[in-house]
Amino acid sequence: MELLKKMRFPKRYSIILLTFICTSVCYLERIGFSIAYTAAADSIGVNQSSKGLILSVFYYGYVVSQVPGGLAAQYVGGRRVLLFSFLLWSLTCAFAPLDAGKVNMMVVARFLVGVAQGFIFPSIHTILAQWVPLHERSRSISLTTSGMYLGAAGGMLVLPSLVKYKGPQSVFMVESALGIMWSFLWFRFSSDPVRSEHPKAAAGFGEHNLPVSREKKIPSAGNLRRFTKIPWKKIIFNLPIWAIVVNNFTFHYALYVLMNWLPTYFELGLQLSLQDMGSSKMIPYFNMFIFSNTGGILADHLITRRFLSVTKTRKLLNTIGFVIAALALMSIPLFRNPSWTVICSSISLGFLALGRAGFAVNHMDVAPRYAGIVMGVSNTAGTLAGIVGVGLTGWILEAAKSADMDLTSIECWKNVFLIPAYLCIFSSFFFLLFATGEKIFE
């Protein structure tokens, strides 16, 4: 009996697994909408600028709810907020018809989905700050966020065929069904942490992430109001926080541009149907899944074995990831071969995911007590990148078309990929100069 107790599957692993599935379903939804809407819009001749508007509306809703999401997770509880937000976007997908001709309805629906999903990542980081010990931090965050890429990879593999045989609306129904199923699993199997689940909580998972009361349970986030006062001024005017924010902006600019416009690049730039690409279209996102987890495991190894300090580990992986990603992004428009385009986009997205073991975990290093709030601030910048990047790309392509340029030419697409490449180089240097792995918020 004692042996069975020792072999018991730790509850925090269940939480991490569920958050991994959560991010997978979220990004399946995002890539799914891009694929389904592109097919619906192209079938009725919607121009590239209008497509850019609809594709970017999600991020307007998403940016509105990032900081409120962090606050809600801090005060109401990440577990409850996560369940509510998942149900909201799932039901919106279920009841909103996909009609590319009804612009106003599409705008409202995508805005609501964006608002709902904006609560998800601040809630997840608040939950993980409560559950995850310091020595598991990098790989736990990396595993959770790698679900985004596995979901995108699965979406790229399966959903184009679903659109072809069942129509664009079928994507919405599949996504909403998956969202409701996950919500049931989360309601059934998630819980707030107790002391016995994290024996190192006396040191706060290594660094006392959240207050621990004298009761058996850690106080729920709803009770944190009397424990914490959020240091907004220090968050806003802190250069290490800005190092995270700048890199989050760049990461999501590159990711969202590729996620939303790579299908169009293959269809119009390379004259290749997604259905004809087979499994190769999922390789960039599957590569992100592999590299994200590799980065997390490597970071934890370097830190726990004391090969490098936390600061040097974060800076090393962030710099390698962003610089190599920049070089790969610059190479995409140089190759007119679909295979080389897949290779370059895979390298770019893979090393960006590796870089998340730098900047994306760093907020839990510098501000573990306010992880959800700092994540909300940081993700606000990342969401603005989606608004700017997706909308700007549509404007660039429409301007090229208005100038009678052929959308199959290199010149039309060059700036689409060079802008995120230059941002990657700038952000990597900014992180090198100002980031730290030391806790700066008590």
C-alpha cells in the first residue's frame, strides 16, 4: 500500500496534460478558421485586404481581454476562468455560421471568440504558477505551450480535407465539439492545489510562487485580494519585463503572419493547393512542437545541473532561437519551390519555439507571484502583433495587386517575410541586454 502511494500519479501532471490539450484545441480553432474562411472567401472573390480584416478581428477581441484575464485569474481563480472562457468560444463557434459574404456577423463572431480566448493563457500561467515546482518550470511551460503547435499541425493535416469534402462550416462544428469535450474534462478532473501535491511548497515551488495559508489548501485566487497588491508601476517601467514583452510581440508577429497567410502563400504565391500538399503542410507546426519541448528540457537541464545560471540559460536559448528563425524567414521568398518553402518555414517556426524557453518562461522567473498578470501584459503585446502583422500583410498584398504586380512574384511577398525577420534580430539583442532570470517582484 505504501508503495502504491509513492507511485501515485502526481495531480500536477494531470493539470499540465489538460492545459496541453487546452492549447492544442485553441490553436486547432485558430488555424481551422484561417483555412475555412480562406476557402469560403476565395469562392466568392473576397479581396486580400478584406480577408486581412476578418482574419485580424480575432486579435482585437483577444487584446481586450489579456490584462482582464490575468486579473480575473488572480482574483477569481484560473481554474474557473479557464472553464468559462473555453465554453464561451466553443458555443460561439457552434452557433455562428461561416458566411464570408456577411461581414458584420463574421466580425462580431470572431471578436467574441477572441475575447473568450484572451482569458485562456493568463489563466493557464496562473494555474501553473500554483502547481509547478521550479525545477520543472521550463519543460512544463514548454509542454503546455507546445500544444499550440500540435493543434496547428493537426489542423493543417486534417482540416483542408474536411473543408473540401464537408464544406467550411464543418470546421466550426468540429472545433466547438472539441471545445465542449475539453470543458467537461477540465470540470471533472481539475482542482486547486493542496500542500501534499507539492511538497516543496514550503519554499514556494522553489521560490514561493503564491501565498500558502495555514490551511491544507493554498488559498484560492479569489482570496488573494487581501494577500497581494499588484505593483503596476514596477511592472510597466521595468526593463526585464519589457524584454519579455518585446520578444512576445515579435514571436507572435512571425507566428500569426505565417499561421494566417502561409495558406494564401501556397495557394497564390506558389500556385499549390493545400489539399495537394499532403502531410508536408503540417511539418512547420509539428516542428514547433518538437523544438518547444526540446527547449524546455534543455533549459531545465542547464539550470538544475548548474551548467548555466537561469539568466544565461534564458538568454542563450532566446538568442539561438530568434537569430536562426530570422535567417530562415529571410530565405522563404528566395525559394520558389514548395519543398524549400516548407523547410524554411519549419526552421523558422521551430527555432522560434525553441526561443520560448527563453522569454516565455521568464515571467515566472522574475514575477512568479504575478505570473498571470505579467503574462496578460506580455500577451497583450503579442496580440497587438497579430492585429498589426495580419492586417499589414493583407494591406501589403492588396497594394501590390493594385500596382498590377503578380502575386506569384517574389517582390509581392518579400516584405511579408522580411519584417518579422528584422524584428527577430532586434528582439534577440534587446533580450540579451535587458533580460534577467532573477526574481524582481516579492
